[in-house]
Amino acid sequence: MMAAAEAALAGGHWESAISRAYYAVYHLVVEVLAAKRGIEAGRRPHDSLANLFQAEFCRSGFLFSARDGKDLQQLLEDRHDADYHEVSLNRVKTERVLQQAKRLYQKLLGELGKNA
């Protein structure tokens, strides 16, 4: 899914790139919650999922840092802005969001790989 965000960035579709990057991370968060805690989290509201991720993994320092929790929350806010608000987006802002998303995405993938 992160490839779709990169493709949108390359095409100059800032809103789509940010939204796709968020959803790539979102789906991995759902998978990590299920794999590491047995929590089926797929039908939760996005804010609720971010809070659950922070409570289960970040606040206790288990698997993820406080920064990771803040990054997820920031990605959610950036996605809301891109999808629902009139915000001024450009390549620099979008690249920053994607860089943040890719860092968390890779960390989530790494934790899933430990389950294999």
C-alpha cells in the first residue's frame, strides 16, 4: 500500500499520497494489534485505534515508542486535513508526511515479521 502513496506523490496528487500513506500504516496497526495482543481492531473509529495503539504499545514502551504513537496520531490528523479540509499542500509537506509514515510502516512490518 505504501507504493500507492509513492505513486500518488510522484504524480503530484498530494491529498491522495497522504491518505494512502495513512491507510498503509492503519492496516498494519490493525494487524499488529491482532498478532501481538489478540485484539481485533478493524472496526474501531480511527481515533480509537490510535488511542488503543498508544495504550497497548507506546505508553508502556512495549514494542513502540511514545514518538511512534505521536506519529500515528499526526498521520491521522494529516489524513483528515488532506481528505476533509482546505489545506495548502505541496511536495515538501507531502514528502515529510510520507517519510514519517514510511518510518512507522517499516517498524510495524518488522514487528509482524517477528511473528513468522
